[in-house]
Amino acid sequence: MKNFSYRNATQIHFGQGQIAKLRDEIPADARVLIAYGGGSIKRNGVLAQVHAALEGITSFEFAGIEPNPHFETLMDAVALTRREKITFILAVGGGSVIDGAKFIAAAAVYRNDPWEIIQTYGAKVTQALPLGSVLTLAATGSEMNNGSVITRAATQDKLFFHSDHVYPKFSILDPSTTYSLPARQTGNGVVDSFVHVVEQYVTYPVNAKVQDRFAEGLLLNLLEDGPKALAKPEDYAVRANLMWTATMALNGLLSTGVPADWATHMIGQEITGLYGLDHAQTLAIVQPAVWMHTREAKKAKLLQYAERVWDLVDGDDDTRITTAIEKTRQFFEAMGVKTRLSDYGLDAAVIPAVVAKLEQHGHVRLGEHANITPADAASILALAL
Amino acid sequence: MKNFSYRNATQIHFGQGQIAKLRDEIPADARVLIAYGGGSIKRNGVLAQVHAALEGITSFEFAGIEPNPHFETLMDAVALTRREKITFILAVGGGSVIDGAKFIAAAAVYRNDPWEIIQTYGAKVTQALPLGSVLTLAATGSEMNNGSVITRAATQDKLFFHSDHVYPKFSILDPSTTYSLPARQTGNGVVDSFVHVVEQYVTYPVNAKVQDRFAEGLLLNLLEDGPKALAKPEDYAVRANLMWTATMALNGLLSTGVPADWATHMIGQEITGLYGLDHAQTLAIVQPAVWMHTREAKKAKLLQYAERVWDLVDGDDDTRITTAIEKTRQFFEAMGVKTRLSDYGLDAAVIPAVVAKLEQHGHVRLGEHANITPADAASILALAL
């Protein structure tokens, strides 16, 4: 195991009815910005629950944070935040809304051009308004981590920043808020969580048993309960397991003391930036191809993954690895997420465009060995056509 | 899954050489009380590392915190803390030292008789001095939780208190500090961690998959690496896995959203209070007997435990449960911890004495169903003779 430092102070309130806890978490004299997305929280009653919990507290609404939230949109929210002297940001939605809220919280009190926050990957963030979240989609883990992914629409740049100043103070996870999700978002969320886990697990062995077994447990949960959520969307136990699994998949615990890959995310991010595919769609396309390309370097962990997650113990090493990759692909497809560029009407023209973006962003040495070059990315994408 | 709230803000620094981080964690103008036990930290160089890291910071030492730390001893430390206007408590040791430091931190600023802290299970604690720890024994999880167990030697009372005010601000976990432990303490630590996990896992099913799989993973780690630590005490990877496993076993994560038992701990605590057995010895005695007594109520989870931890899939339900209990007992014995009262020279006279203490402490409805009465405890102890 490698040395590590770990701390995660986000307060979690988990379960049906927990939205009422907003009352205890937000100061009575706060001026709250309720940030949300496309309005599904109006239809399913979540926004009404939020307002009921905040009765008597001054609040403003900012709607319209899109998936892969746009810098341009968020800057409107920053202006509102400054104008109305907001003191607390409350994200109500999925990962995109929470990511957006993190940017708003940091940018509202940033002295220079807030694009710097993203250009410097968060290194220049020294303060942020306090923020909290009411999660309505199990997927990104943003509700319990310090990361945020923001897209500049004008330049098709999708980039991330991290800062300990943007950890949510609290997150409320009520699984019943996810009953009304479209199947596409449920499936995307499961794929996103799955890839978060394997990015931190399918690397090379460092004899980190807690982290490995936690990762394997989360993957098994997704395999078992992902299909159930599609089949029976209002099964509370299933939604609860998916929600807590997704949070644990990216709250920092799995990455303690182990190497991490993230090549799939880095390459996928460029595809979303350029072509607007859902985040999870790009992961489902790129992940199997990354494994095909790096199967020798990842051999030991791919074999462990094959055995412990897919129960593959017969046959030679190569066969088990190939089967594990194929089963992963089939699982993504079963969750309704296609795994080939061609499924989305894209062809080999994608390759030079993505390579150019990776180079432009300086993402030229990816993966746990920092040896995935843009040329490798081209080979990976060729395997994903 | 049941509703829950969860937050754990302890900063962890894990790995060889991390004791140097004390410098960053303790304010330069602090007045530090270094609290420790019997002096092994002098022999193995840990205390010297602590002093090197604290160079230039005012510090005092309080030595002699015993296993199952005594209220009477700790009150001497409280007096020193008040007299020297200590502003930070640094525990250097295992769970007993950290538990003791938690009491010192709370008692030093408590206005009434500090025994009230324990009598009220921590409910009256409204503040505490900040504390941190340098852990030298993988066992209790005290380094990342808000609990503490204190013994009043005069009355043989061993009781616990909880308060969010006594979470360590940080804990430094350097696995190499555990190389020099006597085999007895290594074995005890593994048994203690194991029982912490099963107290939160072998109850009744609530379809909490994250919690179940995390628990099963930690148990498998202990089965694999516990014997290795006895065979080869200076294997860093093994010590690291045991240390992180023990921390995860009782940092609040496993108990989110699930029922918990703790009958074994409550009964075991009285045995330590009365007869001075090591904490882990009492757990190894009581746990198999609790399972024999409650095997019908715990049937579903005992079968899951038998299958996922011991790979028992053949034979009827009763046989698998009996085998799983027997294998657990054998594992404790293999870790050098005997599992019968008679192994420690105790006999049936223990039974009325423990029952009387349970009644005196009001612990008359134990277990996840709150239906283990003192009469049940007597039956359990009769199974452990």
C-alpha cells in the first residue's frame, strides 16, 4: 500500500424523508441559492420538499444548469450570487448540478477571472461559499467529494477542478427521489459509478486489500442492482443500494494508497466536449478499449477482476481477461448504454479531433503509469469504432 | 436499508514516515500533552519520532495509561492538563491510550465531576480539548471514531461514552510502529477487529449491500493477514492491511443503515471489569456462545457469513452455521486467543457475577433485537465454560 492522507468531512443524511434535515443544516439567517437543472425536481415534488424545509429562510432559485454544466451558464449564477449577497449554495439535482454549484461557490468569491479556477485545476481556490446538496441521481459521487467537471461551451473544453474548499458541508441522499428518473439516466448512473470504481481498481497490484475488496463489493452491487433498477424503478432497497454505492465509488476511500488510472475519463471527456455524448456513454465506449490496449500492463488486476467480480476461474489468462472485458461491455449494454462510437453515429474522424484536444489540454501522459500518449489514445479509439 | 446520518472528519495520515506530519497538524503555539502507556514507545523509537516532529513546540508527557484505562489514572492526567494549561492532547499508543486521551480531553474542560461523562454515556459532553493520535496497534478503531471505554478500578465498572467532540482531529497510522508488538497484542488486535465487524454484520438482513460487502471484505482481510502477522511480524504490507482494516472496522461506515448487536462487547466488558482478562480474550470467549444462543434469530446472516466468508455452501443450514461458528472459534485460537472461560481459570461462578454487573449497569436488553436479558447472558456464558 502506498502512503496516503485522507479526510472527508461531508455530513450525509441518507433515507426517505431526510430532505427535512435541510432545516438543521442551513443557518436560519442564510441567503440561499437553490441551484438546479431542467425542472424535473418540480415535477417529482423534490423542489416543493426543499422549499417546505427552508420555510422562513431567504432563498433564490437558479434553474437551467445543464448536463456537463457550462461555464457560461454558471457565470450567470455567479452574477446572481454576488448581486443577492448569497451566503449558501444548495444544489438540488445530480452530479452536474452539484459540480456546477461547486464552481459557483468558488467563483462567487474569486478575485480574478473565474476561468482561472478551471485552468489551474483548482489550485488557486483559497475560499468558497459553503454549499450543500440534495442528490437526485446516483452516479457521480460529487455529493461527497471535492471535484467538479465544467465545460466551456464556446471552445468545447470539458475540464475538471478539485479543491477541498468545495466539499459539500452536507448531502441529503433520499433514494426515493430517483424513482422518476428516465431509464437512460439510471443506466448512465450505473455505468458512471462502475467506471469510477474500475479507474481506481484495475491498475497494478499494491497489496491494498481494503481498497480492493471495497471496490469489488461495489462492482458486485452494481451488477446485481443496476438491472433491477431498470426493471422496477420504484424499488426502494435497490435505489438505496445504488445510491450509497455510487457515493462510495468516488468519495476518496477507494483511492487511498493505490494507483489510479483515469485515462478512460480523460479521453471520454474530450468526446463529450466535442460531440455532446452523455458522460457515461463516452465511458462505456472508451473503457473496454482502454483495457484491450493495456491488457498486458493491467494483467494482474484484470485477472483479479475476472475472478472476483465475474467468477471467471477456468481457461487461460488471456481467455479470462477477454471474457471479463466482453462481460463488462455486455453489462454496459444491458444498462442501455451502447459501447461503440458507431452506435452514436461517430466514425474514425473522431480520432484526430480527440487527439488534438488531449494535446491542447496537455493530457499527453495518461493512466496509472503516465504512459498513455495521444498516439495510444488514437489506438484506443480505433478499438472503439 | 435504514435511514442514517454519517460524518467522520478525522484526518488520516497513513504510512511509513508519516509521524513527521505532526508538525503540520499541531499549532506551533500549542501546549501539548503526550499521553501514552507502558513505555514500549520508548523502546521502539516512536516517542523519539514524536519529539523530533514536535521540536520547538511545548510538550509534557503523561505515561502509564494502562490497558482498559482507569478513570483514576486518567484523572491524574486531567489534573496535569489543567495545571499546565494544555491545549492539545496527543495520544501515542493503541486503543486504550486513545480512549484515555478522549476522556482527558473531555474531562479537562468539564465543569462538574467528570465521572458524569461516563455515567451519562457522553451525553453531557459539550466541548473537549482538541486531540490527535499516533496509532501503534491495529485493533480498536478508536483512532477514527468518537467512542471511548473507561474502567473505574475501584468498582470494577468498565463503561463507554460517545461524543462527537472527541473525534480525533487527526490520526497517524504508520504500520511499521506495530512490528515490535508482542504476539499476544497482535492476536488480540485481529480478534478485536473481527468482532467489531461481526457485531455490525451478523444481525438480520436489511438489504444493505455496501455495508455487507464492506464487512465481508474486512473479515476476509483479517483471515488472510492475521496469521501472516503472527508468522512474520515485520511484513509491512500485512501490517498495513491489518491497520487500515481495523480502522475501517469501527469508524462508523459499517454501521450506517444497519442494525447492530454489541451483546458480545457488553457481556465481555463485564468479564474484563471483574477479572481483568484482555478485551479481545473476552470477545473470543463470548462471541461463539452468543451465536450459538441466537442462531435462530441470526439465521439468515449467519448463513450469509458462512457462505461469503468461509465459503460454506454444502450441507444443510444447521450444519453450515455450526461449521461457521466452529471455524470462527478456530480462527481466534489460531490467533493465540483462547475461547473458553476455563482456558483462563474461570468457571461457572462467573455467571452470577457478570449477570449482577449487567443488571447494575442497566444492560438488560442487549443485541439487535434488544431481547438478550441477563438470563440470556447466563445461558450464553454457560455455553462458554
